[in-house]
Amino acid sequence: MKSLPPSFKKYLPLAALGFCVLVFNAGCSNLDGVESSATLIADRDEIFNQIDVDSDGVIDRADLELAAAFSDLELVGARYPGGTITIGEVLTSLDEMPSSKSSRSDILDPSVVVARLTSMLRLRLSAIALGELGFDLDLAQSDVEINEAVQGHLEGDFEVYARDKAFAEDPRLVKFATPHCITVLGVASEIDSELAIGRILGGEDPSLVADEVNLPTISAPGGDMGCANLLDWAENFGEMAAPLSELGAGEFSEPSLTYSEFSYTGELWITLYVSEIKSAEIEKDQLGPFGNELLASEVLKHASSVEVDSAIGIWSSSTVSISLN
């Protein structure tokens, strides 16, 4: 067995620590002399905390097995398709990829180790999935290098691949990504809405009609709201934008009722007029990203092949994560 880092010296020797808890008053005192009662209590609590690895307030078999597992740097903590991860590799990863919640210290929370092991498994499953889809990755590299490669694909060629795949599988996305140019009519009654729509259908300029009939709450000159994809319109108009996916150029949404202090009736009836659909200017990238969702679904296909040492925790293939026993 390799020598332990300082972080895990607290877990050894388990047998001695357990014995001291059980017969503390019978011979586990300081060799230099009799300690004070306060010191004995402090030492006893420290020993208890050292053995209670999962911090549940109870010392049981799971604590001993988990502490023993974390003390063996060569122990295979997890197996995944084509490889394994040892406890020593997890600790090395903590050093290579430190974060505010994942760094070694004199007192290391086991949940940090388990969280990093989970991250390492997810990273490797992501690399395997990308590799099977034709994107080059080298699992022999360090975690930092694998992570950089995965992120590079997600922000580059794999994102393009995922986007094109999504558009090929769902033709509706083309409609959603196409800029729709909108003129808004905002009037005080449903009848006023119908009259304004009738004037435009009769050949009058939509912007002139909008300037004439719109209430002050509609500040856009000529009611011109510009051009945007349907997701952007949904963010601006909420449910009122839903009909846009069914409308063609020159068509109107049904008047929708809302309320405004600028209306003499207190009502504000909104109608959206599609003045133009710019089919040649599809904004596919505006609907993304697509890569994360596709990669997550591909990772799930491999998650059931993962095995985690039972002393460390329980692997869930549905959530792609490890929980402490």
C-alpha cells in the first residue's frame, strides 16, 4: 500500500481508535501523564469524529468500511467501460483540479471525495460518448486535459453536430429560428382591434394605422417591434406570442386582453401582425446550446455499466451520481 497523504492520516489506525472509544478510561490516556477531564473529553470527541466518517452521529460498519476504503490509495473505487479509477487517482484529481469546495485539507470531508469520483466518472463517460460519435479524446490524459477537450467539443464541433441533428429531427425548430418581423396594435377595446385589423387588410399601411390607434403604452413608432426569432418573441410577449408559430406573413394573431392605466376602459387589447418572415436568415445558434442535452442523453446509455465499490457508496445510473452509504 502506498503511503497516505496527511489528509487521510486521521483514519488510521481504525482498530486502535475504535478500541480507545470503547475502553477510554481503561488505558488510552496520554503517556506523559494524567490529562485533565476537559482534555479527555476533547480527545474522545475528536476520535469519535474521526471514526464517524459519514458524519451521521453513529459509528457503524459503514464508517469503518468507508474509512478503510479511503485509506487504500490503490483501491479501485469505480469501474467504467474500458477503465478504472483508484482512490489515489481521485486524490490526485483533487490536487489537479482544485475548487472552493473540492480541495484537500487536514480534515477532508468524505463527501468531497465521493463528489470528485462522481465528477471523474461523468467526465470519462462524456469522453467515451463523444469518442463513439467520432470526436477524438484521449482517456489517458489528465482530468484537466480531458475536461478541456470535452469543453472544447461542446463549444465547437460537437455543438454544431448536435444543433444540426436537432434541426433534422424536429422541423419545427426551423420555424422557431426564423426571424419574424412584428407590428403591434394596442387599443382600448376588442372592437377597436377588429377595426384596426380591417383597415390593414383593406390595404392601409400597418405602421400608419398603428401610429393612429395605438395607446401611449405602445411606445414603438408605427408599432414596429423589429424582427426576432420566436423564442425571443415568447420572452417579450409571453403567451401572446404562441400564435406566431402558426402565422404566415401578412397574418394577425387574435386580439389578447391585458390591462393598462393608459386605456380609458382599463383594458389593453394586443394584436400581433406579422409583417415579414425572413426565411433566408435562420438563426439556428440562437436556439442553443444543443450539445449539453445530447451529450447527457448519450452518457446515460453508458451509466448502467459503471460499478462503484460498495464500501464507498451507491451508484445511480439514472442520476449518474454516487451517494454515500
